[in-house]
Amino acid sequence: MILESLVGLSLIVNVSVESAIQPALGNATNGLSTPQKSSVMQPLVRTATECILRAVAADPLVKLDTDVAYFLGKKAHILARADGQGHDISDKGRDSLADIDTLGL
């Protein structure tokens, strides 16, 4: 349940951040710049990625949304299993989790 919630959050948070900030700021900013959006999104994406990678590490057969599996596969954090059932964490995915643990992010 929590995995599904985080996946949903990661997919809609960009729109939500834009929608929530724009009315509050009015016409004063004319929207966020790309670097500003990136700085808002990076911690959210990192947290969602960490949670999903930990879920896959705990249970390689965990069901991932197609878009999430595609995104993490493109980033080379996960690898589809040869039998087509589930995913494994790649070396890059393990390195990413180790960096998060080391930095305390």
C-alpha cells in the first residue's frame, strides 16, 4: 500500500508543486524556473526512488508500476529478471542506496 502511494506521489508531485505554488505566489514569479523546479523535485524523487529500491531489495517480486519500472530501468537502478518475474537491484542501484545511507539523506 505504501509503495503504491509513493509511486502515485512521485508521478503527480511535479504538477502538484506547480499548481500549489503558482496560486500562492500569484503573478509575482510567473512560475518557477527550471532550476527552481529541479531543486524542489530532487529530494522528492530521491525519497521515492530510495523507498522503491528498498522495497525491490526486500522483495524482488514486488509489483512495480510500468512507468516506475521503466524510469528506474532507464536510470540503471533495477534490472528485469531473466524469467520476467520481478526485478533485481543493479550495482548502480546498490551504490545509490549506499550513498543515501552514507550521506544520511
